[in-house]
Amino acid sequence: MTLLKILMIKKVYLDANILIAHQVSGHEFHERAKKIIDNLWSENAFLLISALTMDEFLYGIVFLLRGEKNDNSFGSFASILSKTVQAVLSWNTTRLIEFENSEDSLINILDSIKTYNLRPRDAFHLECMKQNKVFAIATFDNDFNPLSKNEKITVIQ
């Protein structure tokens, strides 16, 4: 992504995979995630996170930790989860956004699943972005790429 294009983006929705890679130093995409987040910070973009993103982020961190420590307990990772969440929320441009539950929202989600062949969770992310007028997403998930043309959403990878 060019610097000029980043300058035009004021709000960026963060997918969980970017957050996980950014917070886990041994992650294969750690350096790539750091570069993306650093570029967004340098441009003072608002980094937007939904409850759905946080759910995926927390689960992803636990999934990685459980594999490392051979521990099936979620509670044993509470302090690590707390530190990672505090780190993300301490970013001065991080904002939490809401998802409005409604019948219309559900219909829109179902339409996105059909139109873009999205997984249900990704269709929920798209609907949350639309509801909050967010036109950029930082993700390593290629399933969002078709949205760049039809939905005019910039996919930052």
C-alpha cells in the first residue's frame, strides 16, 4: 500500500489475525503486522476493533499458548490475555466499535455470504464495517480481497 493511499484512510478495521501476529513475536507474520500497524500509527489512522475481533483475538492467543504449554485451560492464560488486551487498547488511536443487531443486519450478512462467498464470521465483520462507515480493513485474510472492487473497501495486507 502506498503512503498516499494510507493518507486517505482515516479509519481502519483491524482483523484478529493482524492483532495476533502483532502481539506474538514468534508469529510468522509478526514483522509484517508490525509494519502495517506502524504505518497506520504514523498516519494517525483510527484503529477500529469490534467485540467480534476481540473474541477471535483472545481465542487465537489462547490457541497458540495452549499448543506451546500443552494446557487446555483458558483460565490459566488470563494474565497473558489481560496484558495483550491492555497493550492493544493502549494504542492512542484504538477505538472499539459496536455492531447493531437487527433483522436487516442479518439479511445483509446472508447477502454478503452469498455474494462474496464469505464465511459467516467474515460477513459479520463486513456488516460491522458498513454500519460504522469504515472503508479499510487490515487483514491477512484473502477472503476480503473481492470487497475492494464492489464494496470500495481497501484491504491492507
